[in-house]
Amino acid sequence: MKRIFTTLFLAATCFASTAQEFDENAAKYAKSITAGELKEHLYIIASDEFEGRETGKKGQKMAMEYLIKNFKSFGIKPIDKYEFTQPFDLIEQTTTNISLTVGNETYTVLKDFSISPSIIQKQKIENDIIVIGYGIEEGKYNNYKDLDVKGKAVFIMDGLPKKTELEKEWSLKEKIDLAKEKGAVLIVYNSPKLKDNLVKYEHYYSKPKLVLKQDLKADETIIIAATSKLTEQMLTQAGMKWKRVEKKGMNENNLEKLSFKLDIDKPTQYLKSENVLAFIPGTEKPEEVVVLTAHYDHIGVEGDKVFNGADDDGTGTVTMLEIAQAFQQAVADSMGPKRSILIMPVSGEEKGLLGSKYYSNNPIFPLENTVANLNVDMIGRYDENHEEGDNYVYLIGSDKLSSELHEVSEKVNDLYSKIELDYTFNDENDPNRFYYRSDHYNFAKNNVPVIFYFSGVHEDYHKETDTVEKIDYEKTERIARLVFLTAWELANREEKIKLD
């Protein structure tokens, strides 16, 4: 009972500290964000002319120039040496020119096996693969007993040994991590679903992959997932019977060795991309910064198909333009925000949150002075859980690091917008894991409170049919205004929101 009372008291105190009154100026500038202007921008950003805005390619550069041109036209000034961009270097590779020879047989990438990391330097590796069973070390059950795998390659069987009691369910990741700790330079494991996945997701596996150049590691452990067919052939060459292994599992120690050769010479391209910067200095606390993000890149073209990405994330991108214009109008009226605002359309999200990752690794403004990140990704359509016309938005992450941010968000919505705030995907157990899948996450993992605004996945997600005529611009306007109003409150309240 005492615990309940204390919790309620703290919640009430927190709510009281975040309460605010209706702000006429906030409402006035929010109204400058209109469906008509959002639509006008989106018909340009998500046109065929912009070629799907693929990171590092012509269309992304065109979108960048369009954003900068508009930010300048609003009267926003460049940031010293950065001007309006934060450039970053990328390495792109296609998954070709890789061969694996085990014993006397040679195997083909994306047919018999897949390989990671996605970017690997040119190299040839010749060694023995040590078949070590399930790759588990727990109590008396130890596949590594009296075995040194440092600098060597190992084969690990997925799954768990039969008729053996273990204290925990060993995941594949845990087994791979253990092999890395033991010093293995190459790890092969069997993947029963790989053959079907290579066919089903051929589009994903065959597309070129990008990484930040600064993330490339010379000595990263190579991981190979083997199809059941390749696994059977490997174990057969090692003198083991596959059908027996399937039925009875592997013994505790299977130390058979197989000679192998891995030849990697992947076609490599070096690219540049950019985050775009629209900075509005604060009038009273300029060192404290509210960061707003949306990714302006998409997935490009494929043959004669243009992936326009009108909703993903054209809607978030044009929201950044409208919010920047609203804040800058306030500046022109001598009503600029107390804290600074950084509106940052980022690139490389579709390639692995690369632009926001680069910023979080190389922040222009210290992350400890970053009040919050408000991230907008896909806010113009409806998912299968909502009917067209529903006045909703999914909010993700608002309570993860700062309950005060969550209270501010709710109060702003109650005062101005009255949108249904749907927290379905905020659940830690939600299988979609959206909290980890957009640019806010690179701020959250650095202890910056975040809110992710999202309308859900629809039937045109990552298809060439995600086009401008399917966007609900009034819905986009409502959510864009909510994001602006939340940023306005965070920038103008007396106290900076606190981390829990």
C-alpha cells in the first residue's frame, strides 16, 4: 500500500511539474503548417525525378539540395563550418565474388551460404574448420574442453543437445559470442531455414550493402550461415552421418577437422552522403538543443521501377520543412525559442540508420546538452489496425528514458491536438521492435530522451506503389503540428526535462 501511494504521489508531482497552459503563440505558428504546403513539397520530393532518393546516389543529392534551398528561403542561417550539411563517408559492396571451398567441394554465396558482416575487405583464408558440436560451455557440458580455437575456424550446430539438462536456453547469438570470446576468426553454423529465406528475401540479400567507412574493421569475425545441404555435405566429409545427427544430435565433443578456403573479393564503391542541418539558435539557453529528425532517403530504383517513398519517409521529410518554417517565422517575429532547435533530415536510414548513427558518434552539439529527439517516420497513411480517417498516431519511446517527456507529450496533445495516441508498439514485447528500427534509436542508446511518431506499416511499404496520391495530407498536417507543438514546449519551458 505504501509503495502504491508513493508511486501515485511521485506521478502526481511529476505531472504538476510538467503542466502548462495554452500558448497562443504556439497555436499561431502551428497553424502555419498546412496540408497544402506539405502536399506541394511532397509532390516534388517523392517524384520520379528524385529517383527514389537512394543514399549516396543522384536522387538523394537532389533531395538534399531541395531541402537546403528551402531552409535558406525561410531565412535560416548556416552553422559555421558545417554550412547546411554534415557529410559522411560510406563503403558499398555487393554480395558477389565470394567462394567457399570445403574439402574438395566449392560452394556459392547466396545459394549454399550467406556471409556477414555485409562489408568485408578483400582477403583469402585457408585453414581447418573444427567441428565443435553445439558450441556450449556450461558446467560439465563443455564443447571447448581442452580445445584452443584462437585464430581458428569453428563449426557450430544450431539448436541444443538432446538428453542433456542445461541451465538456460542457449541462443545462436550467445553461442557465436562465446566463439568470438574464445578467439575464433571464422564461425560457420547450420541454418535450416536459410535456403527458403534466400529465395523469399532474394531482393534484400542481393542488394548492395552500405556501412559507415569509420565502422569498417580489419579484424572482424566472419560469420557464415550454411544451408542444410551444405551442412550435410560438410559433416559427411568430416566422417559424421547427417541423418544420425538430425535424429540424435551431436556428441559433446566432435573435434573432426575440415580443410577450407574462403576467397573474398567483393566489388567495392566509396560514396558520400549527408545529413541536412537547419539550426535555429535559442534566445536564452542556446547550448541546450531540441533535435528533430526524419530520414529523407529511400531505396532508389530497380530497373524501370522508382521507389518514391512518399510515406516512407517523404511525409516525415516535408514535416521537417514545415516545422523549420514555423520556427523561423517565430524568430522573424522576435518570438524565437529559448532553447536551440536543430532540424536534421538524415540520410542512410534505409541502409541501417547510418546518418543518425554518424551524428550520434560525431555530434555537432554535445549529446549531454541535447534535450530530446523527436523523430518522424511515415505519418501519412493508415495501417490495418485503423480505418481511413482515424485520428491517431503511434508514439514509441516517450516514456523509456524520461517520464517527464512522456507527460509533456500527453499534455501538449490534450491542450492542442487531441489525437489518439496509440502506444501499441511501445510495448517492450512487441515483435515488430519498431523502437529499434528508426533514427531516434541512435539518440536513445546515448541517453537522449526520444519520441518516435509513426502511423504504421501499410500494403505499399517498400514498394513502388508508395506514391503521393495515397497520402492523407490532413492527417499529416495534424501530426506535424503535434510534433511542432511538442518541440515548442520542450524548447520554451523553464526547466529542461530530466532523465529518469
